[in-house]
Amino acid sequence: MTGAAALSVIVVNWNAGDLLSACLRSVLEATAEMATEVWIVDNASQDGSAERALRDYPEVRLLRNLENIGFARAANRALREADGEFVLLLNPDAELTQDALARMLGVLRGDPGVGIVGCQSVDEEGRVSPGYELGYPGRRHELLPATRDTDQEVAWVSGACLLARQAMVKAIGTLDEGFFMYCEDVDWCYRARQAGWRVVSVTGTRVRHRLGGSAAHVPTAETARRAAASRLRFYRKHYSPRRAGWLFVRMLVASLVGWGWRLLPSLLNERAREARRINAARLHSLLSRNRS
């Protein structure tokens, strides 16, 4: 490739195993006819996935971190070096298609007011994954209908497959590194919309998202803790103290009730014990955040 890239693809990897190679294979096939640079930012993986990917696809650019610094900080390393007109954030357990890429690029090229584009993702059984929502920061269970037949402006799209305009990135800045994981994509879309850019989810195409990559190595309770911390941080950053305080109370009460409700069942089965661990992790996250 010579000259500036039309597209920069950024994949943040942490022990994604063979899914990373499948992801890269799909990217290179989908972008075979356009000037593209592909970045892997590896968060100190121990499974050799980054080394295998670089061996199989030497054209890929690899940035290594000495520890797991989270998604936002890792992605920003590549975002600051990427020179593509458009930038695609893609999870290592997702697979891109030429059709999905073409549809998303078509929206950005056809409307200079659109800053971010996403599309539906489906798991291996064809179920639509959450993360493309109409409300802010996401009203529960208000995903876009799978049968919709027109592109739609939305509140936010998932960072699992998020295509951004480089001009927008330069205007609003990179991802907020205060989010270790979760809500950094919601925050980016929020900031884009506040700056006057539109966020769109396209129809008629999908990416495959196996949901079994890096997240599979994180205990469920830790995932719940991170998600609770990120959601609360998002509210405190963008909403009034009163609204953020009300969210804190709601989350605290829900976690306390969930923990107590499963007290007796947890003596009898592992599923209830795991549910209590998840609620305990949320409580710990909320209380520690409230003190900070």
C-alpha cells in the first residue's frame, strides 16, 4: 500500500485465541480492493494470539502493551497513528463482510453530517446482539427491530463494529480513557452527537460477533463490576448530579435486593451462588465509586 489509507482498521486483542486470526482474515478479504491499514493493539496477551496473527498476516501492524490497559487506552494508541479517512473499531471475536463494510462506508461517503456508523451483529445462532440502541445511554430492550428496512439514526452503536469518520475523531478527540471497558463507545457517540454529528445504524447487512473472545476470560462477576462502574461514570460525566445520584440509588437497591433474594438458594446451587457473586461485585463497584 502506498500513500494514505482510505480505511484504518483497529482490533484490540486480549487472549482472543484463534478468533483473532479469523477476524483478520475477514478484514483482509473485505478490504482487498481498497487502501487499508490494519492495526492490532495487544493488551499483553498470554495465549500467543498476536504472534500467530502477525505470522499469518505480516502486513498487519502490531502495537504491544506491557499490561492490559483496557479497551479505550489500547484503541487510542492506534487511533493516534491511524491515517485512514475512515476508522473501523472491530472486536477480535467479530468477522467483517465486504457487504457490511460497503454499506457503512456508503453512508459516511454519502452524508458528511454522519460521524459514526454501525450495523447489526449476530451470534453463531443468528441472534441479534445488544448494542444498537435508540435511547441514551440506552433504554433497556429498545434495540432496533431486526426487520427494519431503512437506515436509522440512533443514540449509539456498539464498539464491536464501529466505523467513524477521521474528521470527527479530530474534532471531538479519541475515546475517553477513564472507561476501562464498557460505555466508551456510548460516550464517544454521545460526544459526537453533542458536537453535531449524526450516528446511524444501517440495515440490510450484519457482522458476525461470536461473543467468545477476550470477554470469555473475564469472570462474570468482574464483568458485572466493570459494567456497573462504567455506567455510573457515564451518568456522572454527562448528566446532572441529581440524575446520576438517582441512578446510583436504583443500581444499589437492585444489587442489594438481588444479593439478598438469592441468599437461601445459594446454599443449594451454584447458579444462585454465581448470581450473588455478580450482585456483590456490583455493590462493591458502586460503593467504591461513590467514595471516590
